[in-house]
Amino acid sequence: MNKLKTILTNLCRLVLALTFIFSGYVKAIDPLGTQYKIQDYLQALGIQDFAPDWLTLLTSIGLSALEFSLGIFILFAIRRRLTTKLILALLSIMTLITLWLAIANPIKDCGCFGDAIHLTNGQTLLKNVILLLCAIIVWIWPLRMVRFISKSNQWIAINFTILYILISSIYSLYKLPQFDFRPYHIGANIKKGMEIPKGAKMPKFTTTFTLEKNGKTKDFTLDNYPDSTWKFITSKTVKTEEGYVPPIHDFSIQDIKSGEDLTNKILDDKGYTFLLISPHLEQADDSNFGDIDPIYEYSQTEKIPFYCLTASDESAIQRWRELTGAEYPFCTTDETTLKTIIRSNPGLLLIKNGTIINKWSHNALPKKEGLTAPIQQLEIGQMPADSVPKKILKILLWFVLPLFILTLADRLWAWSKWIRRKENKLKQDISTLKKEKK
């Protein structure tokens, strides 16, 4: 029975560790995306105005770091009693939140795994119930978890884990997320992402009409719509059945002056196009705006179209022009779309024939000194060679390998310590036997 308890505890520990590590990491490397999701929750509760952006951003970084760290701690059985208590408390809160999501449905995606995996609210609740059961088991029998690192050396793993995940978040915030799970990742073709495959299931809608006659109101559908003697009051359209939704379904570009739709013109251009992205110019970081002007001048010289896409109104655009001396054209695009395209305000996108060639944070824009040749001959005009396997290898080298070396060294130290104890005990026993013989 005890063996069964130990096996069950360690299986639950593994499930919790893998879930918390993955969930915490994908959110930690996208702190702005996690911040947007936190703001969605606050908006659903009607308290968004009471939480400033700096607070939601710090909360985003803090929660992600906590989740990732707890996953590492339970994987290595570090501070077993405290770790299991914290995980149980966190999952209890998360389960209550997801129960509210499943009942009220204020947000369609909980954001548990960032943009890497999307779950329905029902699936999220089921996942958290399973994790909560696992958390209860490890909380009941925390000492049955096999320890990989000695208690005296656990502080090294604790500090290293917290430092690593915080640096990962700060790096992603300063530049861009190391892994891009969104439909606007480098190499994605925007127009193809908007296509609906042949035979795909289409959503179904039902429209209800409220009409009046002789002082009485009544609801009708298209199937039983009455004659013209009824007076129209209002109508309501409700989606009755979900259908296929393309990865990109809300991308459009409109000229801010004429209102002309430029979407197809820009996406069908066989050459390069620069898109400066700023959801809100009034909130944009203007510390590096001096690096934007040389890029615009270069685009003018090379006859490369350059547009600024924003959801700001004309007064904010005019203020940005006065502040930066911007001469490039401005276009209107949906705020959520712009936040999804790039996690930087402002950020720069380079596309060619509708395909995303490169992305830059405002902290890492191409420098004027490098813009000395036609763009097809420059490094910025080529897709980066930094592949996913290479990025995973960096994680293995910078985080997993040091932890593995620490664990190995700790186990060797513990084993040598055990050998020394055995040798000392053997020497004591021999000494005792000699004394008894005398």
C-alpha cells in the first residue's frame, strides 16, 4: 500500500511539474500577451480602470515566474511541504476562476497556456479539476516525493530558476518573445491565414425580429416573418452553431484620410513593405523613434512602401507627428489585431508578397549604418535562420544543462558522503571488536 502511495504521489508530481513548467514558460516569454489577458479578466469584472498598465505588467511577470518556478520546484522535490501547499492554494483559486468562466463565459480563452494551446472554458475547468486532484495527493504525502537535490543545496536551484525565468521575461519584453505561437509569426503568409478551406464548416446564425402591431410586440424569425402591417422595432442575431474560423480573421488596413481599404493592395504587393505597428500612439515608447526616420528615408530611396498601422484617432496621430516629425502615411487597423501582430509598441514588420519576413521591437530596430544596399541584398531582407530547434538548444544549454550538472554533482556528493559514513561506521565496528577481544 505504501509503495502504491509513493508511485501515485510521484505520478501526480510529474503531471503538475510538466504542466506548470510549460504553462509558466510560454506565458513568461510573452509578458505583454499575458498582460493583455489579465486586462481581459479585469474588463470582464468591470475593474480595468482601477489597475494601471505597470501593475498588470508586473502581475503578468510575477504570476508566470511563480508558476514556472513551482513547476521546477516540485519536479526536483524542492521544499516539498511548502511547494505542495503553494500549488494547492494556487490551483484552488484557478479552479474557482475557471468555474466562473465555464458558467458565465465572459472570456472565450482562459490564456492558461498563452497562445501555444487554446482551450475552451469547459476544457479548462476539466484540466484544473484534474490538476487540483493531483495537488491534493502531493499535499497529503509530500515526503513521498523522491528528492533529486539535497536540502543543503536547494537554494542554488531556487535562485537559479527564479533568476532565469525573470531574465527570460525581461529579455522578451525588451526585444520580442523567443517563441511566437501567434498566426503572425515570421514566415506566415497573412493572406493564406485568412483563407477558409473548401468544405469547411460555416457558422450558423439565427435572426430574431421584434415587430409591433396594434400596441402589441411579438418576435419573429425569417421563417414566419409577417406582412407589412407590422412595424419593425429591432432585430437580434445570435450565433447558433460554431464554424471554421481562420487563424487570421480580423486583418484589414484602411487609409486614415480617404477611408480606402488598402488590405489587398499591401498584401498582394510582390515586393517588400514596411509596416510600423502601434496599437496606441499615445502609449507608444518614443525613446527610439530616432531609429524609425532613417528606415523610412531608406524605404523612400529604395521605393519600398512604408505605412504606420494604428488604432489611434487623428489627434493622437497629429501629436505623434509633432513629437517625432513623422512623414510616413498612417492607416487604421483593429487594436487587438495590432497587439497580436507584434509584442512591441511601436514595432516594425517587414512583409513581402503578404509573407512576414522579419519583426523588430522598437529596442532593436535596423540601424542606419546597415542600410547601405538594396534590401534583397541585406540581412534584414532575409528570414532569420534562428530556427525552433536552435532556440530549444539554447534553453537546454542555459537552463536545463546547469540544473542537470547541479543535480549530478549533488548526487555524487551525497553518494560520497554516504560512502564516508559507511567507512566510518565500519572502522568504528572494527575498533569495537578489537577492544572486545582484548
